[in-house]
Amino acid sequence: MEPQIIDYYNEMPSGANVIEKMNEEFSILNSENNILKKINQEYCDRLTKLKKYEMIKINVSSKEELFIKGKSVIDSIPKFTTIIYDFLNHTGWCNNLPEPDGTGLHIMCHVGLGYWDCWETDILEWSGCTYGYDNSNNFHYNKYLKLKIIEELHTLFNLEKKNILSWFNYIIDEAFNQVELTIYNLIENNISPQNPDILKNIIHKIIMTKLFGWNNEMDEPREVLTNNEYLIQNIYYFVDCEKCGQIFVGNNYDDND
């Protein structure tokens, strides 16, 4: 932009304001573009993980068997509820765990949520590599809960214990990440309730909804939560080849149509 006569009387050339405004707009657009790139990358990463950890599937021989198997998974929900609350209250099965290192207490521990995010420096009670998790030094204490849930899922589905990362690891890690994101936001924004039992109920609901789509008979209408095919009970499936080839999954256990 060529100099103008008016520029002789101004401290700043007239074109400088335009350039400065353009730079501001570019900065905003660049920032928005970086955010979109991050969101897209996170989405791509999630798709990559889903492809890497394919959902475990068990084909049953009849619709009747599917109903029985599906109901057995739903009937196990109270057991998983007990496991979660035992961990948060450090009772029950947690009594057999090594006591955490008190120097590693973090924000969720301080508000009364057991030892969820306590940073532990001792080796896990389970030696070696268990269910795909590396049991080396330096881990969050909630890894015990992850291992316990995976152990119970292997037992529930009669699966062989394998010390490799699987779909169970992926789905449980997702649930735990959502728990921490939710609770940390509540605490950091000073909207955390004084009663820790309320936070425990939130943690329980996040995990159970992620795994089973619901957490008890009094929860939201099941129809609202069953659109997700990645539910634990849907590991069981049956293909009705004789009629129409329709695929029934474990969540259809009470479907009489």
C-alpha cells in the first residue's frame, strides 16, 4: 500500500490499522482452525482405537439361550455396583489391597472419593502384566478397580484370562476418563456438592451407563439408553437365519416380539 498525504500528519500510516485488523482476524481464524484440528484428531484417534480393539462377540445357538445369557448379564449389575462402591469407600474386596501411599493423595481423594487418583509408587499386588495393564511402578490407585471389573467380566463371560489389551480395557478406560473429566470440572468450578456420596453416585452412574447402558431398574427408560451397540450385554448375539437373518443381541433379552 503506497503512502498517502494524510500519512504525513498521522503518527501511524493509515494502512497500518487495516493490516493490524487483518492480523487479528487471521489470529482468530488460526485459533479456530487449531481447535477444529484437535477435535478432528481426537475423533480419528477414537476411531483408530475402536478398530484396534474390536468388540468381543459370542454367538449363541438359539434365541432362548440369548435371552438367558442376556438376562444373566443384566442380573450381574448389582454385583458391579457393589464393586464400585466398595472401591470408593475402601471397603469389602478393597480390604485386601495394599494401603496407598498417603503422600500421593490428589484432588478426588481429598473430597472423600476413596483413593481414586492417589498416585501410587509401589508395584501392584497383581504381579507382572494383568489383563493388558502394565503393573509397573507409578500408577493411579484406581487401576485396582479397572482390574477388578475386567476380572469379573472375564468370569461373567467365561473368557480365558489374557494379559493383553482388549476391548474391555478400551471401554473401561473411556468410562474412567469421563469420570475424572466430570468430577475435576465440578471441583475446579466450585460446584462440587459437600456430600461426597453425591459424587460417588455420579461416578457409579457414569461407569455403569458406559458398560451396561443403565445402572438399575429405577433408572431412565431403557429405550433411551439401548441405542449404543457397544454395551456389555451385547457381547452375546444370535442370528435368526431361518426367518429373516435378523440379529438379536443380549439387550433384547426381554423382547417378546
